[in-house]
Amino acid sequence: MSDLNVQLPTAFDPFAEANAEDSGAGAKEYVHVRTQQRNGRKSLTTVQGLKKEFSYNKILKDLKKEFCCNGTVVQDPELGQVIQLQGDQRKNVATFLVQDLSAFRSAVLGYNEGGGI
């Protein structure tokens, strides 16, 4: 037989780069702005991932006054403090975070100008 150098493909791990210790994975902190459907037309807007240095109660007070809605700060064991607002306030909250808290627009998730998530 002839000498053939055949190389068999080795196992490829697509997540190897993300699992590497020195990679920048997790370096960005994101603010998640989501909506949850309640019953019928009612919905809640949740905001999580704000920095710990911000006073959640003061932010909530400003959001409630600005958007004429009710809200609360909920302590979740997994997610930490989460701001809940009545109604679909995603666009308003994203604009507020970008302008008033000088957060970066790219760090605000759950906001899409097309009207959907």
C-alpha cells in the first residue's frame, strides 16, 4: 500500500474560548430591561443589573415621577435587587438610563427601536 498521511479531525470545542480564564468574558456588565405579561393587557417592566453604587430607591422614585406609574424594588436571592414598574415602560426606562444615569446605550438590553424586544 502507499503511504498516506491522513489526519483525522480532532474534537473541536466551540466554547473553549469562552471558558478560558484570561478571556474577557464577563467583563461587561449589562442592564436588563424586560417586560412580563400579567393578566390580559396588564404587564410589568423589570430592570436588573444596575450597579450596586446606585440607590435603587432614588432611581425608582425618579422613574415613578417621570413616567406616572407605580413601582417597587424587589430583593431576589438570585438576581439581587430588581426594579419593577407597572406597564410596558421599556423604551422610557432605556432612554432614562442612557440620558439621566449616563449609562451606555449598548449596555441597555431589551430595548429595540423597532417596537419589539
